[in-house]
Amino acid sequence: MAVGLIKPPEDVIYSAKYNVGELNFDHALSRAIIGALAKGAMTVGDLAKQPGLARASETRLQSGVHTLIAAGQVAPLQRRSLAPRRQPKKENSTCPCR
């Protein structure tokens, strides 16, 4: 599954207020994730290969992505298939159900 930005990168907010307090995630990892996602949706594996993120552990990178999802700054997306699209079926004009 891929994640992607739901707003322009310049509109991303690096803190979120909740009933129990404020979550601040304004740090290099979050900014590097947003910078990478500005190029398009990616899986965590794809993100791990990006400059500025390659040194982050898988656990830390996943945690950063989850934080950004929870804060409403990025969202999980269904990745486009690389397989050719199927042609839509032609409608049966003799269907008695019309």
C-alpha cells in the first residue's frame, strides 16, 4: 500500500491538537517524508530508498508515516497497478432487464 500527500507540501502542518494535548512532529524525518511524497505516492519501501530517508530504520520510518497519517497530513492510497487495464465490457443491448 502506498501513502501520499492529501494537500500541497507547503500546506502540511507539523503539529496536531487533540483533546489530550498537542502532537508536535516538526523534525527532519517528517520533513524528509513530506519532501519525498511531493514527488508522488510511495510505499514505505520506496520511501526508504529516497535520499534523506535511506539511513532511517524501517521501524522509525514506519512510525513517522503512521504519525503523519494520524495527523491527517498524508493518507494511505491504493497504488496504481502496473498491469494493463482491462477494457470495459460492452453493454448487452438485448438485456431484458432494462
